Amino acid sequence: MARSVVVPVVAAVLLLVVSWQVAVDGPLLGLDRSVRAAVRSFHHEHPSALLDQLGRLLSDLGGGVPAVPVLLAAGGLAAWWWRRAGAARWWLPLPVAAATAVLIPLLVVPAKAAFARLGPLGDRLAPGQWGWYPSGHTATATFSYGVAALLLTRAAGRWTARGLAAGAVVLALGVGAGLVWSDYHWVLDVVASWCLAALVLWALDRWLPRPGA
């Protein structure tokens, strides 16, 4: 039981601490500046158009397209797999996928507006513009690919399930890294979205039934 609550407890504490530090402009934000300085220094010392292009590509994987269409397609595929597996509520992945797509902006947009954090480039926010905290692209990627994998792994074989879970983790980490590398987000913006998604995924994993169970 203790192990089962480690992830949500750590994620919740880290999210609260980071949010508090962002709200009060606390010393933890020095980590943001240090990471950005290190990345900028590496850019300067080892210029690479290939790495820059890869960073932008990874960042784009956290956009509403392709992340949300992948989520919805996975919901449809999972429903088919669940039906083949004999699940009574085989249709459940469809509303779960749709609800996840709606949940992402409901969680992220109010937080962005409330914290109104400036991005790494320091540009002032225009009237009505949301801030940078937490990272919307990171949240979209982690929620979308994470829930997609979760729905599919319920009716997948052992190795397929492991591959899907690993793929979702790699995509979430890759999008976050791409955003920081491309100077689109502070690293703590990304960490906060990972924590938020971890809490939702943990809860969904415990609520979602397994076909045939």
C-alpha cells in the first residue's frame, strides 16, 4: 500500500512547492535560470541545426495536433480491443478519451491565467494572454499519450503493454526536453505539468477496470 501512494504524494508535494515558488518568485526559480543558462551555453558552444530542429519537432508533439487526435484514436482502438476481450463496458475508453481532451484545458488554462508567469524570453503578457506556468504543451502530451497508453494496455499483452507505457513516457519526456531546449518554457513549467498529469494518471489507473476482470 505504501508503494502505491508514493507517486501521487511526491507529485502533489512537488507541484505544491513549485507552484508556491512561482507565485512568490522564490529562490527555487534559480533552478530555471541555471538550466536555461546551461542550455544557452551549450547552444553557443555546440551549434547544431539538427538539434534545434529536433527540439522544435519534439515541442510540436505536445500540440493539440497531433496529441489529441492520437488520444481519441487510441480511445476508439481500445474500445475495439476491450470488446474483443469480452469487457462488459467495452465502450468506456471512448468517453474517457473525450473527457481527457476536455480536462486538459480546464486544468491548465486557469492556472496559466492565475500565475501569469513570464516566459524565458521575458516578453510582457498582452491583455488577455495566458502565462507560461504550467506548460500547456507538456500537459497535453503527458495527458494525451499517457491516457492513450493506459486505455490500450488494459487489453494488451504483457510486452505490448510495456512498450506502450514506455512510449508514452518517452514522448512526455521528449516534449518537455524539446520545450526547454527551444527556450519555449522554463524547466519548472514542464515539471509542474508532469506532476499534474501524474496525479490524474495515477487516479485513472486505479479507477479504470480491466476487460474480463
